[in-house]
Amino acid sequence: MTKKPAQFYHAGCPVCMEAEQKVAHALDTNRFDLEIIHLGEQKNRIGEAESKGVKSVPALVLDGVPFHINYGAGIEDLKK
């Protein structure tokens, strides 16, 4: 079985860190290949997140579909 891609985008805020611990790390690692991307530290990947439909963080993208978990910061705020 091939693992499906999963990206967890966050900005390091308390809401994002809680979502990472409770949601992202709850994924079945036998089914998903999880990549955690800190957009506060990796601003060069903001465009990638936007192209996948991420509007705010924290967000989990599974098979190219974004799921916005809670509201920590808008993607526009991360560009500043």
C-alpha cells in the first residue's frame, strides 16, 4: 500500500501547536506520509500552501484537499 501525502501547515502559534499535537500526529503513519511545514520559518512555502487552498493556519491537506482546523492566523498575515 502506498502512503498518501499529507501536509500540516502552521505558524507556530499556540492554536497551531495544539492542532499539531492533537490532529496531525493522530494520523495513521501507515496510511499517510505527513510533512509538517512551519510557515513562520519557511515563508518560501506560503505560495505552495495557497496553491493547495490553504486560507488560514493551522490547516491539514490530505490528498490535495485542505481542512482548516481552527483559526490561528490568516495566510495573508504570514506574508508580512
